[in-house]
Amino acid sequence: MTIFRLRAMAIVALVAVSSCQDPELTDNEAVELRTAAASIEYPNIGFETRPSYVANNVIGLSFDDGPDLTNTPAVLDVLKAKNAKATFFINTDNFAGPVENSATLKALIQRIVNEGHQLASHTVHHLHLPTLTSAQIDTEVVGVQTVVNRADVLGPNFPKLTLLRAPYGEPYQGEGPGQPNYDKVAAVVGKYAVHIGWALDTFDYNCNTGTAAANKQCVYNNFINNVNTVGNGTYGMVLMHAVHPQTAAAIGDIIDTCRARGFVFRLAEDFVQAKYGKSSNQLVYGGACNQTPFGGSPRAIPGTIQAEDFDNGGQGCAYSDATAANEGGAYRPGEQVDIQATTDAGGGQNVGWTQPGEWLEYTVAIAAGGSYKLELRTAATAAGRTVDVLVDGAVIAGGVAITNTGNFQTFATVTVPSVTLSAGTRVLRLQFNGSGVNVNWLRFSSLASSSYFYFEAEAGGGAATAPMSVQGDGNASGGQYIWSGNTGSNAAVPGNGHVTFAFNAPVAGTYKVWGRFLVGPAGAEDDSLWSRIDGSPFVQWNDVFARVGNAGYRWDSEHDTVNANGVITRSLGAGNHVLEIAYRETGLKIDRFLVTNDLAFVP
């Protein structure tokens, strides 16, 4: 079975040339060998403004030149708040000096990986590679890997960096096979990595001559005006730099605009696999990807997929695992994936000892296209762990938060209410964004008649109208919540402080409303709000504090305080509806709302 990622593409034939010269060769044979070794087209993502091997709504966010001490953290903060992933092409001795001399820089590289971004090389010192000797180029490339594999950075088991962007794009942007600089540089780089160009240079480094607001707008315009709308502009890899304040300031608005226009974000590795049908590791180090379903048959969706039943094919093909041995020794001892017996309900095995950047793939047979509920049975001993779930290279559930269960053998079910799948035989990937997540199984349940409408509170109509305001908080979904500046409290519906959310119910039925809140400072009186749909009488939805406490953001279903705090359900017809929320009290922070006809679902 041939596996395709993002899009099916023909694999480009590459010429393999020996690096060793037989001492018995004649002079003519030696010349012929040297001639054959030149003019090879090495695997690369080029500079096409509309690359044919990915869909025309695909954007690859990429950042060069970091890490630095100020702006790289700011860029990472925005990406985390927006739940967007990017590729970071790092130097190990550039703007902030040698990484090995700075605990902060080491921590930034660790953070890039732990938050699910892709780490790639930009060489050690950001020099013009065509001006160097082949030996010097080799040192510039290998030096990044050496630093990354230090025990105090990512450790000796962190995988090879098989993606690289040459400083200034030299000579790849201006030369090709048969030209001297290309043949010199690409021959060295090709031993270690696939070169990644770009479709769009934002020239963010030139946006530094005005006010902070003007500089931010300059970066935004350079990006958005070229991307324009899906099908009507540039798409592909986009070059930015993680060392400029104007870039950090603009990237949030750029992400919002791109998503509003229908664009999706992919990593550089996804582009490589879309173009060549192989991973960058396979292209550089060889080996065909003979990926087949474990046990001979694809896993059925809807259904449960045991984590340990990942595909056959081995390291870099069916999975990526940082350690050479199965740390748990169970079930499939010949594989590198770490498997152990589980004490979770039902027994069997779980995958464990996970590290950032590792992934597992499963060939799946999706019975019918549509919406599915995704559940993951997981365990972790720390907060902040997330995973991504992808199908054919496209993220269907990104940044899924894993519950801190306090013990690696205490499991909880994490639910993604709705993901969209297309029918057919496809490849599912489970990707780990941080260390220390155990996984027992994944389950997909059909939602043919179920609907889930999530609303970010700050995106509601009236959310930024006084006395309402939008506040930032990294613990809130999307990095923001809404809040009222009024301090009064009584049983009357306030005249202002109303927020609305429109949705279209595909089927008639009984629906339930949920809200995600933070109450604090702690106080049982600081939790008053009112709710209604389509102008019906308001329900007084109070006593939130009693149900969610003040330990953090928690979900609470709509309750009727006037009628003994009974849970509210609403009978809605198919068609357009409007959820309206009114509230006044300063102690209540509102993050999200959910309307669903899945009455058994608990977010």
C-alpha cells in the first residue's frame, strides 16, 4: 500500500553518487566520476509562489534567525495563544550569542519543541555559504546538530535536523544544478538535510523605520496583501524572522486574517512529504517507506484504535521515536516505540515514555465522511501537555490538552467534540508536543445527527462594548476572555453588557448550553449572568462559583437559579438561532460557550 500525505505526488527520482573514489580508476574515469557527482538536483522545497504539490489554502509559517532573548519568546507566546504551529530555522550563534553559553537560549529551543513546533537548521553563524569552503559549510551545518544534541539542550537522542534553510537563501534562490555555487553548497547540505525555500518573503526586517504601530502594519500588509484570498494570491512557505518586534506584534493578526479567509497552517515537513511522498529523513538517509497496517487491515472508523497498534514500517516511516529501544519491552519488542502493560480499565498495553516531536501513524478506513467525536484515553503527571491529531497531513485536532492525572497509570478520557473526516483509506497521525504522555487508545464516534457550536466569548457581538471588555489570559481558550467593569449585583437583567452568538442548527431537537468560566476573586456572589436564545425570557444562570470553584477555568451547564438551579435544555428548530448572554459582575471571567444537542456530552 502506498501512503500519501496532504496530496498524492509522484516521487522525484534522485541520483545517488558514491563519495568514495576507487584508487584504481584511470584519469578519465576519475573525471567522469567527478562530473557525475556535480549537477545533481537535491531534494528541496523551492521558491514557487504557488507550489502545485499542496492545496492553494496551505500556508507554512516559518521563522529564521532565532532564538533571541526578547522577540522569539514573544512570537512563541502568540503562536501558543492562537494554537498555531510553525517551523523555526535556528542559528546556534547569531543575535544572542552562542546557545551553549545561555540557559535562556537553551530553554527557548526546548520550548519550541515542547510546544509542538518544528525545529530546523539555519546554520551556526548565518554566513554566506557560497563564500565558504566545503569543509566550512559542513562545520556550519553539523555545528547546529551538535548543540541541539547537548545533554542540557535536547539531549543526544533528539532526532537529526533534516530540514535546513540556507542564510539569505543562497545559492538556492539564484542557482540550480550545474552552477558552481549550487553544486558546492547543495552537495554538502544534501548530506544532512532537505533545503527549504519560501513562496513569500514578508521583508519584515525592513519594516523598522516608523512607529511600532506602523512597523507592525508594514509586516501585516506585506504578508496579507500577497496572500490575498484562497485561490487568488501566493500560498506555500512564508519567510519571517523571530528576532524582530514588528514580527511578533503582527503575527497574531496575520493568523486571524488567514484563518478567516480559509487558510490552514502546515509545517515544513508536511511540504516535503507532500512533494516527495517520503519524509525528509528518508530522502537524506535513504530507505523506502513500506508502511502497512499492523495486523494486515486498516483500523476502522468509527471505532477504537489501540495506541500500540501503530502501522508497520519502522522508524521514520510508521513512527518517530527518539530512543532506539522499546523502553517498556512489551507487545512489540522489536519496534522502537515504548510500550508497557497498562492497569487501565480493560487491560492491554499503552504507549509511554513519549518525547516532544515523536509521532505514531495508523492506516485507517473511514466508513463515511462527516463529523465525529474524538476521544483519547491518556495519562500524564504534569499540566501543559498537548497532542495533535492529523489525517493525511492535515491537522484535525490541534493542541489537544492532556489532563494531568497525577500518575502515568491513572487514565482520563480527553474529548474533542467534533472533527471532520473524509471517507476512504487514510493515514492518521498522533503527534506529541511535549514529554510524558501515556496513551491507551483513540476512539472515533459518528456524530451524524449531533451538533456542537463553540463560541469564543471575545468574538461575540458586543463583547468589546462598554462596560464589556476583552482581556488577555494565556490560560483562556484563544488567550482571551470577556469581563464586565460593572460592580453592581442584583436579580435584574442589566440593560447593557449583552453579548450575542449566531449559529445554524442543522436539525431540530433538544439543545443544551455550556459556559467556560473563571470565578475570582473567590466569592459566591461574583457569578451572575443571564442567558436566552432567540429573544425568549432570560434564564438567571447564577451560583456558577458553587459548581466551578476558583481553581481555574471550568465548564458549567446552563442552570436556572430561580427554579432550584435546575439544568436547562431548549427545544430548537432547524435553522438560524442567536444565543444571548447578559452579565454585570467583575468577579466572573467568561471564556467560551457551547451549544449542543448531544445532551450526554460533558466538555
